[in-house]
Amino acid sequence: MRHSRIHLLDQHVANQIAAGEVVERPASIVKELIENSLDANATDILIEVEKGGIRRIRVSDNGSGIEPDDLQLAVQRHATSKIQTADDLAAVSTMGFRGEALASIAAVSKLTLVSRTAEAKSAWQLAVHGSEEVDFNPSTRNSGTTVDVTDLFFNTPVRRKFLKQPRTEIGHVANCVRVLSILNPNCSFRLTNDGRDIEKLPAVEVPNERVAKVLGISFMDESIQIDLLRDDMCLTGWVGLPTHTRSTATRQFFFVNGRPVNDRLMAHAVRQGYHDVMFHGRHPVFVLNLTLDPESVDVNVHPTKREVRFREARRVHDFLMSGMHHRLKSVGTDAPTHLEFDPSQTGVKSPFGKDLETHQPTALKFDHGTTHSHLKPVSQERSTELGADPSPTESGEIPPMGYALAQLRGAYVLAENAEGLVIVDMHAAHERVVYEKMKKARDSRERISQRLLIPVEISVSSQDAEIARKSQSVFADLGLIFEVSDDNVITVREIPFMLQNLDVKRLVMDILDETQDHGTSESIKNRENEIMATIACHDAIRFNRKLSIPEMNALLRDMEQTENAGQCNHGRPTFRVQSMKFLDNEFLRGR
């Protein structure tokens, strides 16, 4: 067979190939155009689409505009006003910088660009069809820019066939608008499809309001604020309580220095932060912005700019994981009652900034201060199983979980606290108490290993063998003792005592995979936790067991001293609170 000779591609073909990396569907165009508007300091952005963007996309803004002499250059590949030299890539602060968006869009559509700067006497209009200029004349509009895109993929019919139905495409467009609006609350966004409003997001001064608009008031009421700082890294935003979850991961919003990203490392770190407090198969809801030195993160990984690469990935992962874990753990027995979110009560001025005022759900607190009550326990007899029934303090202060009133249907403990009625799932609550006590006992004593009578040999790749050698001392501290031979065979001699019945080969391979992907592994501790969670579930108070009032009170006191007491080991809620205000409203008291 005769080999073809190497030749240069036609410029039109090259442009269409390059456009394929940037323009996947209408939402890709909307994303690039909104980012350009935000870089131009726009405070009002209108997105108009027809047939989900397949027929037409029109984005107008009130930004700084483009100089007439720069319009024709703006649709050329690698033409940008945002960087000058290769060194500038190390500290990119704008949303766009590659100079590919307009050129890529123009290559696969009919594009009309109208723009005017504040100083210009008039606007100018440039029309480009499939990278070919067809019109360049004066026009009319106020300062700002309008980009009108029609007949998407008119010259690449194969690509057009891959587009979905208009209702699917408009869904992607709407999600794109919502994501980009989250960290830009001072800018108003309006999206229409075939003349009908799809999304209206007016400008707000308080970021809470924009997040509530995008994710719903219920999220704000069932979330906690994240505001963590370590060295040059800062993590801010909101995370849903472990009981506020979804069946899919579609409501998870990551930002790095204000740029929306999809990052496996960040996703893994957050999942680890929620470990053993969330119901299996469910996904948390959150909005998180990681701020760090721009030189510590490479945003020039992919033309869509949705992927990033961290210089110190392990350090970023550990910061996110430990920060999330400790913040969720600190919630204790806080639990939302009703939707009482009022964004007007906060004084936030900057998106996720340091002046962000903490928003907490209506919840139980440990620091009740001078809240007093004459409520007394019904009985002072002692319990031998759940511990002594503590009496009220001399001041009569009510503890956070209150005092037991009765048991309902052998499943729930009813108690009264300063808020109102507390309803506790006694099995779920005791399961968490037992589980956390077991974890503390495990962590407080020296790690116990079980020596294998017959060492397990595992043949691995050279890459896995190198990872194992580098991590040997780390896993030895966790009770996993192994050797790595020159022919890439891992010989496991000791394993953590609690994991003696597990598949050793599978455990080791999982650990190596996690270490390669994320620079660390939690597999050993996670598997131990799973075993302890199972034991705790079997040891916890069973359904229909009758408890005395002192036993109920002892359980309430244990919950107040237990981390993650708001959820059982499987992520189910352990208690709920009905405030007196809610109960009074239900019974129409005071009307």
C-alpha cells in the first residue's frame, strides 16, 4: 500500500478541527461568550436563544466593548487582549485568555459581532460566515458587545447530527448560565428561549441570595458555611448537611480562583470529607471556591478551561479533605428545623469573601448561654446500661438535646429543649454513639497488626511497585507491612488486625490506585470504619426495646458529646426538631 505524503491542511479545515475542541454544543458557545462579557466588566448580560441554541444564540452585554480596529482581529485564532507573553500563563486572572473562542465559533457558524466602546462615536459590525468575512460596517448600539450566532454547524453537517433535541440543549445552556452566575452576584443574567424567559437572575449585593436563587432556599437552610484558611489556600462557600443530598452529582459546583472547573482530585477530597456521615448512594450538594496563588494552578490544560492541574496536588487534596471533614464534624447535633433563611440579614458585599457572614440553619447549639428553664427530668433513678441520668444544672439550664418526655412506638425518644420538641431515632442515634466511641478507642491505642501465616505475593506493574516503595513507611504506620522486590512483586506480611478477613490483594491494589490518583489513600481507615459501623449497628439499641426516662436522658447526653451525632453511620438523620413557633402555627395559636 502506498503511503500518503505529509501535507499542510487547508486553513478552513484546520479552523474547524480547532473549533471542535471548543464548540461542542450551544452551551459551549454561551459559556465562552458570557466569560468574555464578564472579563469586559459587564453588569448586565442577556442571552437569547432559539431552538435551544441550535438555530440562534445572541449574547448582549454592557461591558467595555471592543475597539473598531480590533474587531477583525478578534475573530482570528490566538488573538487576545488578556495575555502578552508565555510567562503571563502562570498567573492568569481572567476567565478567558487563549484567544480561541470567537475564532472557533466563527469557523462553524454564521457570526455577527457588534460592539462599541464608551469613547467611540458609533458601534461597528463585523459579519463572518465559516471564518470568511462578509461584512464590516458602522452600526448602532450603546456601549458594550453583542454576539449573534446563527446556523450552528451549517458547514459541518456531521457535527450538527450529534446535537440533541432543543429541550435537551436548552437545559445545558440554562445550567451554564446558572453556574457562571454563582460567583458573579453583582451581574444580572437573563436567559430566553424562543422568546420565553427561562432564567432571570437580577444583580444582588449579597452572594447568599444568588446561591439561594440557583440552588433553592431549602439548600441555604440545610447548609453550613465553609470558610477555611491554610497557608496560601482558602476554601469558601456552602456545603449541604449530610441529610441534604441528591440522587446524582449534578448540584456540585467547584470553582478555582472564581473559575468553574471539573476536577477529579477536588471531587475525591470532598467525598472523603463526607465519608461515613452520608447515606450510601447519595451525593452531597455544595458550592465551593478554592482560592490559591495563580502560579500554583495551571488553567491552560484544555481549550474549554474546565480542567486544571495543581502544582502540589497532594497538599490541595489534604487541605480540602481535612477541612471538609472537620467542618462537617463540628456541626455536632446541629439540625435544621424549617425554612427560615433571610438573606437580607447578612452584610455580605463580596462573593465568598472574608467578610462573608456565617449563615447557619435554624439549629440546636451547645452554647445556650443564659437560657434557663424549670424543666426537670421525670425520674432520677439510675441506668446501668446507658449511664447515669444527669440532673439539670443548679441554674436550671437546658442542655442542647433537652430532657426526655416519653418513648414513641419503640422507635423514637421524645424530648423537650429550649427550641421545642426534639424527636430522636433511638437506634440511629445510639449506633452513631457506639461507632464514634469505637473509632476513638482505635485511634488512641497503638496500631495492632495481624501477621499472615502465609505471606500474600502480588505481581504488579513497575509503576505500582514504585508507588508502593514510596508509600511503604506510611502504610506501615497503619499496620500494613509489605516488601517490594526488584521484579515488582509485593509481599504482604502483616495487615491491620481488623482487616484480617478481607481480600488482601484487592485491598493493596485499591490502595495503590488511590495513591496514584490522589497522592494518598484512605482505604485502610475506611475499611476499618465500615467494619466498626457494622458492629455498631448490631450493638445499638434495637427496635421496640423499652427505655426508662433515665436511659433516654443518658442517650441524649451521649449525643451531645458525640461527633457527627446528627447522622447515623449510614447517613440517616438521628433526630429532628419542631420549634414552638412551628407548632403554634400548626395549631393556629395566637390567631
